Amino acid sequence: MRVDTRAEREELAAHGTAVLPALVLSAEGTAFLRGGDLDVACAVLADAVRSAAAGDCEDLRLRCVATLSLAEACRGQLSRGQGLADTAMRFAEKSVAAAERPAATHLAHAWVALERQELARAQHSLDRARRLRETQDDSLLSSMFGLLRVRLMRDRGDRVGARCALRNSEPPDSWLRGYVEAEAAGVGLDRARPHDVTHRRPMTASQGVQDLLDLAWAEWLDGNSAGGRSGIAKALLLARGERIRRPFMHTPARLRAIIRDDPALRSLAGWLRPEQTAAAGRADDPASIVEDLSERELDVLRLLAKLRTTSEIAAELFISANTVKTHVRNILRKLSVTSRNGAVRRAWDLNLV
């Protein structure tokens, strides 16, 4: 993700001025990402991907897809971020040495895995990112790696390790500082200095879930149990689409007990356990599926539920229309249905979307 003038010179030499629009868009989108304007960064980087593809600039296209995957993950579009990171990895495996592959793909995978509380996957992705020089050389990627490492320690219950890591690192001079401050508060570490300003995190679905849970807990403490339950239900519904589990793991134990003990809330929270993935069905459940859907098939299924056409799905996931049709056929087979509408209805029954 860092500015690499040598790579840019090589692109210019290979493709001439045809590559210039893609280079400009890539630099602009990356600048928006560094500044924390994630929505604009994603829009510009998606244009950069299309421009690089039109100009047959595969190297630049790879870098743009990798950076876009990270931006999408950070703004809470977890399925899209993971799908793009998977695409970037497939591109890289064909033509790029392991040591030169974009670190952004591994960090995107780690971000998604932590939000979904898939901690072994997060550790694996962080291990791969740490081995890349780009992770150390690029200030934003380095700060992001440090944040994700602290998050993983905290999620594993290693509060002492998280506090040590936070004490021994400089706070990032970017929008990630708000996230670092939140992790520090979560492990009981006061990093505030005189005249420090509180850094706001970009508003994402994950932040929205956290805000709803905070409000629900405040309502509960004020004696408004109905308002508290309503807030928890809203948080569960907002989090379910992207399987955002992390905010629920760090709520007060009493709030988690409310979810567990209240039948209505418990019925909304069946997806919260990481081992109970969306595609996993029980053998004695007649509505279960025999074969798990892949992450990409789940991406396609979610877009089908939004009434997207084949061409719209292809454009949004950066794949061909024929690939979309193949995914749809696999989805119909795995869900034992014969139509797209039937697949969407079955998906709702199984909490897949």
C-alpha cells in the first residue's frame, strides 16, 4: 500500500500513459484511507480497480484490490473485504513472490476474523503480515498491525500482554488512534495525557452495534429493562448480516446473561458462537444443509437477497457473470432448491442472510 515510485515507473514503462488514470485513482484512494474517510476511499479505490483492469495493468490492479479489501473491512463491510482479500491473494499467488505480496490482504483478513471472533484465523493472518517488510515500512499498516495484535491479545484474555504492548508503542498519528484508545480503556490502561483530544473512530456497522449495546446497558442500569432488551435486539439484528461478534464478547457479563436467559433474545443470537457458522446445520435439522457454502457463495447469496442481478453481483464482487452463475448453481444445489427466490427463502430460514 505504500507509495512505490519504482513500481509506478515500471507500470508506466510497460503500459505508457494508459496506466496514468489508474495510478492517480490509486494514490487518491489510498490518501483517503490514510485520512480515515473510508467510504470515499472505497469508492475511489473501486474506480482504480476498474481503471487498472481496463488498462490491463495486473500489478497495479492487485495493489488496488488489496488496499480496497482493507478499506472495506475497516468500514465494516466484512464479507466484501474478505472476498476482495481472497481475490487479491489468488492474483498474487499466480505471479508475485510471497515476500512481495500486499500486506493489506493479510491485515484485511485479520480485521474480519477478529470482528467475527475467529481468533485462530486472525493469528494466522497476522503472522503472515508480520513477515512482510511492507508492514514495518508503511506507517498506517504498521499501526494497524499493532492495533490488531493488541485486539487479539485482549480477545484471548491476555490483558497483561495487551497493556504491555500498548505501553511499549507510540499511539498512531491517524484515525486508528481512536481504536487504540478504546482498546486501552478496555484493558484498564489510561493513556490520556494533559490536553489530549479524544479521537473518534469512523462510524461503521461494528461501531453502531457497540453504541446500541452501550445504550442498552445504560437503559438497563436505569431500570428500563424493556428499553434495554429492545436495544440488545437491535444490536443483534444489525450485527447478524456481517456476523459481527466482537462487541458482544466485551459487554458486561450481566448483559450477556440477559441474551442467554431471555427466550426472544436467545432466538436472535444463535449465530453468535463462532463455531456455529452460518453454513453449519445440525444433522437432525430438516432445514440444514449437507455441504457448507463457501465465503464467496455466501457473498453471492447475500446479494441475491438484496435482489441484485447477475451483472450487478459480478460488478460488485469483481468477478465475471459466468462465475456468478457458477456460484448460483452451487448455492441452489447445496441448499436443495431450484430457484433464486427459493435460495433466498431457505437462507432466511437458516440465518444465512
